[in-house]
Amino acid sequence: MTVERIGRYRLEGVIGVGSFVTVHRAIDERLEDVVVLKVLAENHSLNPEVRERFIAEGRSLRRVSSPHVVAVHDIGETDRQQPYLVLEHADRGTLAGRVAELRGHGWTAGRQDVLAVARSLAAAVGAVHAGGLVHRDLSPGNILLTHPPGR
């Protein structure tokens, strides 16, 4: 069995696919930590404008410091010249997935639940906008959840 790798990162599986990127769960073997690799699709990597925008967004997001925004740890390039971002792993999945799971157990959102999500989301969007970025695909499937630090 061949272990897929990108640099020092051991890929453990695809956790998302879009028209521009593939997102992998990976292990940073140097730091012994779970991370996410967001790799620009090969066909888009050939377009200098798309490629530079992807890298520039990673650099800009790296400068956003907020507990409500996934951190960028590194930017690199695969052997096939595909740029990638190394991101903090959102260990609780997406808001859409969490809501679906809870609803499957009979839960419905109350006012406090909605306010908690809205406050965190507003803080995240505010931090991203302060960094000069605009999130173009804000949806429950793109809102990532993590455990609080230390848990």
C-alpha cells in the first residue's frame, strides 16, 4: 500500500472537493499534528491569475489572527506545481454536519444556540474583513467548528 504524501505531510483522506480545490486531512510528520491541506486543482494551477490569487489569499489569511478563523500554518507547492495551503484542522467538522447530527437526535435550535453561532460567525467575518478579505461562499457547509483550546 502506497502512502500518499505532499512534502512532509502524510495524506489521510479527502475531506472535501470543490471546483478549484481538494481538501485533505493530513499528518504533519515533523510536528506530529493533524492538519488540513487545501490543494489548488491541477487545471487551475496552470492559470497564473488563479494561482496567484490562491497564494495571495493564503498569505492574507495568514495575517488574520482570530480564534474564530482557521489558521494558515504554511504555503507550499506539490511536485506537480500545484500550490497548497496548510491549515489548522477543524476537528468538529462543519456547522451543517453538526446541525444534521443533532437534529437526528431530536434537537432543535433555540435562541441561545442561534445567538452563539451568530456571535462567533460575526467575529470571524469581522476578522476576515479587517484583514482585507471577503468570504465568497459563506454557508453552513463552509463554517468549520473546532473544540476550544485545551480540550
